[in-house]
Amino acid sequence: MVFGADTYRLFGHFLASIDANPEAGDPWLTRMLSMPATVVSNTLEEPLTLPNASVASGDAVDIVARLKKDSGVPLRSHGSLSLNRALLAAGLVDRIDVTIFPVITGLTGGNPIFRDAGDFDLELIDARTLDGNTQELVYRPALHG
């Protein structure tokens, strides 16, 4: 797992609520917490509250390029919008998983995930329905041009 500092801080608040209410956890969260994690940050310091997490300071693109080269398994990033936009622009993103929830948040929505991300063509490589309404789509991005 790779996180930016802001997303890591949000997960810290979420994990504190899970500790207070353990039945709120699920297998996905347990699996995610068992994975090694790198938090790309020039402000956070160790020790971190997330198990198996370490801080990497410096340029996010350089850090993730090195991790991608050295890792025997694919890297995952959850959230971390500005980090993911930088990685997408650098050509380091192999897949984009998009989950579509049947809700429109035109007035209350906060941060469009691809704002200022550049132009990319997306090749659909997998799709499935998670329940009667929610769709999970997996794309391979390529710089538009």
C-alpha cells in the first residue's frame, strides 16, 4: 500500500473508531492493515499508528518508481488524490479501479478525483456488479495523444 500524508491521517481517524467499535471492521480492512505500507510524506515522522507502515520522504514520483521497481507484488494506493494524480502524470499507474455508487452528490460532493489530472484514454479491462447497483470498473490508462 502507498498512501499520501492526508489519506494516512484520515485512515488514522478511521482506525481509532474501529478500535472503539471492533465489529465495524471487515475482512477488506483486516487485509489492508496486514499489508506493508509506505506513507509518502515530508511532514510525518515514525512511529506511525498503522501497523507495518513506514514513512518515505522526498519526491513522491521517485519514491513510488523505486518501490514499483523493487516490489515483487503490485502496489496499491487507496485515496491519496494528489499523490495518485502525480503518479498518473508520470506514467506509473497501471490500473485504475473505479467503484460507481448509485448516488449523485452535485451539491455536497467535495473533490473530483481526476481534477487537473491531464487527458488519458481508459481501456476497460474488467467490470463487475458488486450488488444490484454498485459497479466496479478496472481500466488501463494511457496518455491521450
